Amino acid sequence: MIRILGTLGLVFLVGCESISVPSLNSSSFNNKDVSGCDGSFQCHVIELPMASGCASPSGYQVYSTKALSELEAQQYEQWVMQQHVKQQADTHTCPTVYPVQALCVNKTCEAITLGK
């Protein structure tokens, strides 16, 4: 319930306030388990956009919030997006990517492809 209220709060604040994130690097998350889970409610999906302007995403990144606070989860999502944008700078193709759902399987968050 608290997570839902927090998410609703973020929805209302979009455009009004940006979250200040210190410079993020891989060492910020090296000591955190971003894949381990106890249940699927801890598994989340980040939609990775195409840099070349394609309508569909270029892929998805699955992670777990089991070992992350809400702020750390937001910072992790921003770090993943930053890394993805750097890698996609020279991509000019639009691949077919099917949406995924994140599920906890054997104590690890896994991407289950939908719509194939």
C-alpha cells in the first residue's frame, strides 16, 4: 500500500520537481543484489527506449527491489537508462522487441516474454 501511495505521489509530482541524483556508477550498485527476490512483487521492468526514434522500445531490463530502498530503486533505474543511452547512441535499426513481465523464479527476477 505504501509503494502504491508513493507511486501516486510521484505521478502527481511529474514535471513539478526532479529528483536530484548524485553521479551514479556501477560501484553504486555492486554491493546490492538487484536480481534476488522472495516474490514477484519485488520484480520490476525498465523499458529501454530506442535512441533513433523508433516507436517500440529496444529492450527491457528486469531488476528486484528486495535489497533496494525506494530511492535506490529510482537511482538504479536512472543509472540503467544512462548506460543504455550511451550504448544506443550509434544504433539506427528498429528491432522487434516483445514486452516482458518480471517474475520471481527460483529466488531470481526473470523476464518472461509476452506475445511471442
